[in-house]
Amino acid sequence: MSKKENVVPNKPDYPGERPPTPEMPLTLNKKIMVRLFNTWNKRYAKDPSSFSDSLDEDGKPIEDYGECCAVYFQKLYNELY
């Protein structure tokens, strides 16, 4: 598989921003995932109010929450790698 095939495609419809570059590989090893989640956890523990809620005003899951998380984790990946 070529390097080009192993990336998240550019998507012009990220909510309010351009996708981060270089793109995060689709296949992440456990060590990278652990580092990303630990970094997210430390930042969340330090300032939970800076993160979005996963539920709307009615207590229902936000439909595009996963999309927002994916954008955030791409940013984290680009910061750390």
C-alpha cells in the first residue's frame, strides 16, 4: 500500500476549519493511540470546560460528536508527531 493510500482524505467540510496537515495515518499502533489518549486525558483533567459536551440540551448524543473528536485527535497527532 502506498503512503498516499494510508491517509485520511482531505475533507473540505470540517466544521469551521480546514483539516490539519499532514494527515494522521488511518492505521495507528497501540503506542501512538496510548499517547494520544493520555494527552487528551491530561488536557481534559486540567480544563474540562474547554472541551465540548457529548450530549445536547435534551440529553441526547450530539450527532457529529465523533467528527469533532476526529478533528481534535488529528490536531493532537500533528502536535506530537
